[in-house]
Amino acid sequence: MNKVKIFTAIVILTNINVVNAQQRLTGFHTMIAEFTQKYAPDLKPLVKFHDWDEKMFLNDGKRYLEALPTYFHEQVHLFNDSLTSRSDKVVSRYYFFDGHAIEISKIDVYKTAVINSIVPNDIKNNIVRYKLYINGDSRQNNIPLNPDTQENGIYGLLEEFTAYYYSNLAYARIYDYMKDHYSYDRMEWFDYLGSRSNFVNTYYEFRLFIGYYFLFCKQQRPEMYKALSGNAALINLITETDKKFKLLVEDYWRVRDEIVKRSKNKILFRDNYLISQMTNDRYILPERQIKDLENAYTQEIASAMKPD
């Protein structure tokens, strides 16, 4: 079994917040700096400012807080790109936790869509992120929007799994920020829950996608399965991300109940919806889809993810 190599990205981390002398700090940048300093020091190593941040992350009239989960999601991708040369076919390096990165030896793998042969149609057809990340249904100028996830098999899936972990971590830290800035009867809490409810599904989705990739290899590509399941660094990153991600899911249920309880009846549960009594707007709750995703994660998949 390969040795796990974890290292501190000293050069990157010591320069991650350095801004070019000619670069203008925007209000968004200032908010990120203050937010990470007080509420999210665990996200601070990922912060790097670019001239195009506001144009990219504040589209569609998004406010600063609303943009943070997507901002940190994309920062993970940028950070990982900076750790590994595109010409390096031997290893990939991923941001791990607490200012460390993990080095994972690579082998040639099949494109992620090979799992289509074992994935039930209801999952392929009904899970938006399956169509987006596995089959590449979403395109811009006829170019797939998520080529890394589609082209690089388990490595692309793992990249996206970790990026969505940091999106969900941002939501958890935003809760701490909002407690200090908003009373619980404000509309902002309803929008927060609606948005976070959409992201909490990603734990179950990418856990399932990764599980299907391992199961496919176990059933149809045993040599590749042996190489992947014997890669200690790969298994370690999947396992540790899964543990930490699951804690954020548990935090979501706790926070959601707390917000609804303290909203003075401004936010209610009704049927399969979260309802705002202020506007009568509604968000669909994630329970039904999560139950379907949990049922899809069979014992056979779980066993493939825990090789002997």
C-alpha cells in the first residue's frame, strides 16, 4: 500500500493573501477578509483575491454572503491547480485540511461516464448534478462545463467532493456570522435555509458517485480496482472528507431546527416545504431526495468503498 504523503504548502499559504500592489481591493474582498478573520479561520488559507471576483461571484444580483459558498468552492479548484502542474501525470495534490495538502499517486483511469452501465436510470435522469458532472449535459459554446469531473474519473469526482465540502463549511460559518448580525425573524434566514438545503444534498450525491466508480472498477476492472483501493492517500482523503462532510450535514439539521424555532413563526415546515410566512415563498426540503440517495447507496457499494 502506498505511503500517505501529507505536506504543508508553505510557499502558497504564506502568500495566499498577498495582493498585487496595483490590485484594487473591493467591498467583496474586504468582507471576505473580515469574515474569515472572525468567523472562518479554517477557510482563510483558501483566500486569494482576483480582479474578476465580483464579476464572477456577484452575478444575478447576489449579495456578499450569498456568494461565499460558491467562492470557496471555486477557490478549492484554484488552490489544487496551483499545487499540481498540468503536465504532471504521476501525482495530483489536493488541499487537505488545516493548511496541508495531500499527494496522491495517479494511474490512468476511465472517464467517469463508464459508471452509466451500472447506475439506475432514475438516478441518471433525476439527479441534476449527475447530468451536470458525470454526463456533461451542461455546455457553454459547445464545451462541457465540468471537463475535469468527466474526464478524470475518481480524481475528478474527489476534486468536486472536496470542493462541495468547503461550500458546506462556508454555510456553517455563515450561520455564526448571521447570528451576530440578524434577528431570527428576518427574511435573510429563510433564504439562507433555502440555499443551504440545496447544497446539503451534495454529500450524498458525490458519496454515491464515488461509490459507483469503485463498484464499477471492482466488478469490471479488477486491476484498476486493486490499484485504487490500495492507494492509501486516495482512500485517506475520501475517508477524512466523508467524516468531516457528514458532520456538516448533522450541523445543517441542528441549525435548521434552531432557526425555525426562533423565527417567531415567520418560517414553518409544511408538507415537503419550508414556508415563509412573510412572503408565502417556499423551498422544497431535501429529506425526500436524501432518502432516495441513501437507499441507492447499497451495501454492495459500501463494501466496494471499504476494500480488505
